[in-house]
Amino acid sequence: MLKVFDPRQLVHAPARELHNGGWMDHVDTPARAQAVLAAISRVRPARDFGLGPIGRVHAPGYLTFLETAHARWIEAERSGDAIGYTWPVVARRALRLERIDALLGRYSYDAATPIAAGTWESAYWGAQAALTALQPLLVGAERAAFALCRPPGHHAGTDYLGGYSYLNNAAIAARAAVDAGHGPVAILDVDYHHGNGTQDIFWEGGSSPPSTPIRTDYPSSGATP
């Protein structure tokens, strides 16, 4: 059976998260993936399928935010990981948000999923690992494949992160399979927690690429956010 993991998935290493009203060391450490790797063998690195398949699931504004968030956080004279601390009221009108503080609230739902310096790189290659594992299944070269995806993905929706999840790897692979002419595709989620992001992505069937009313051409904000 094909097994896929890319070492670039280990560079995601947030320092801490907010849990039960207090700071604690971040739970999703690289050691978790390394423990799994130690138990399996013959792991293949991921191929790069680009942003196209990811953009079939996630909104362009969200992807731009995720890729640039940490750099914009540092540019705003902050230090450490970018983490949300204020969130917009639900069901209010769409706003043209520009400050990184506001965007973190716009695109997240908790304070347990910070964006570190290596978060985008790891999330990107986690999605590529899922797509790499999918390819031999599409052509019948394998009957099963295993992708070790880190960070995890099932709490990430079309345009939001949370629950340690940034890109929804299972949804990206499922959409790629359907786009390749296969299906119907079933996603069996056996995690203890509900895969709310996966449900949101496919709740209405979602046959079209996602869109977003939020601006994506984030200008440089200089030293002042």
C-alpha cells in the first residue's frame, strides 16, 4: 500500500494555544507525526499538484490570507504566532477587512489554531500528500493508500480554520476524485470530534468552486496595522 508524507509537514510548530481560559503548550506538535512515521515504512514524499485542487475546495480570499497571515502579523510589529483574539458578530454584513487582527477573526473560529511561520508550508504539503495518495487509486495502480496529513484538516471549512485545521485534506482529495470523473465519493470520518468543516463544504453538494466577497489583494500595511 502506498504511504505518503512530506517532511515539510513538520515545520508547522505553533508555541501555544488558549485552552479553558489559559495558555498551554500547543498540542499538535511535530512529534505526533514523527511517532506515526516511526511505526510505518517506505513513505513516499508528496508530489506538487499546485493550488488548483486546493482552490476547488477553499475560497481564494481565505487561501491568500492563510499564505500571508504570519508575515503580515510580523509586519504589524507583532511577535510569535499569529492568533485571533476578536471575532465578528455572526450574520452581520460583509466587511472589507484589512488589519491582520480583523482577518484572523474573519477566517478562524477559535484561539487554539494559531498561524506560525511554517504553518502555510506544512498545510500546503499536507494537502499535496492527500492528492499524491489519491493518484494511484484513480488509475487503478493501488487499491488503498495512506496519507499522513499534518496539520489535520476536517475542522477547516471553505473559508475558515479551527480545531488545529487549516486546509481540509479529505475534502480536497474527494473533490479531486470527482473532478477526475470518479464517484460518488464517501468520506468516513472516525475522529472523536465532529468534522464540521467537511460537513460545511459538502452540505449543499457544492459542485462549483468556492467564492468569497472579501478582498484578496491585501496591501502592505507597513509597521502600523
